[in-house]
Amino acid sequence: MDHRYTAVVAWSSDAETHRSGRYSRAHEWRFDGGAVVPGSAGASVPGADPSAVDPEEALVAAVSSCHMLFFLAIARKHGLTITAYEDEADGVMSPNDAGKLYVSTITLRPRITFEGATDPAVVDQVHHLAHTECYLANSIRGDVIIQPR
């Protein structure tokens, strides 16, 4: 069974501003539950809104979130109780064989607080299972590296 996900990406400008190249790169991402996220090109791009989320940051956050959600579910099934989870994730863009930039590596650095003692081998196994189940990690061609802190 297929699952479908939707988003509306909305941007506008007057014709002369766009023609001149001095247009704003700021836009909105609108989701079906009502959330509206300010989006933009990266802060180094002219016309960008540095306070908004750029697509590359969103990809890193989405992969991190996907891993976390699977980790929480799988950890519970393995008898682990988690009280906090924070990931300082980052992504690296590199040129591919054709010289085009792509997100070549996403590194997840989750710091997890468990209730009670945990076996590091079990935690590593849960990370591995979460990674293999994460839809987004299975959807991108760059590497996803997990470095628990």
C-alpha cells in the first residue's frame, strides 16, 4: 500500500523584482495539519531569509526526526525507557561524479537519557534497527552516520 504526503510551497514576487534577480528567496511551507514553516534559500544566497529553514537543513532535520521516532518505538519494545533525546545532526554537501552538489553525508549525534541502566550493546542494536527502518534513510543516496554521544 502506498502512502502519500503533501506540502504546499508558496512564494510570490512582482515581475520586475524577479526579472532583476533581486527577488526574495523567502517562501512558506504549508502542511495538511495547519503548520506553516518559513522557508528560504541558505543564508549565503542573496535574498535569503537567514531566520527561515532552508531545504538542506530540513532534510537533515527530517532524517534525524525519522531516526528518533523509530529509535523511540524500537527501544520501548526492547525494554528501554527514554526520558530525553536530543540530536545535534549535520549534513555535508559534496560534488557527485557529474560535479553537482548533493547531500553526501548526514551525521546524527543523538544524546539519549534513559531511565535506569542500559546495555550499550542493546542501545547500538536499537540504533541499527532504527536506521534500517527509517524511511528517509532508505530514501536518500547519501550516507547516514550515527554517532551516539
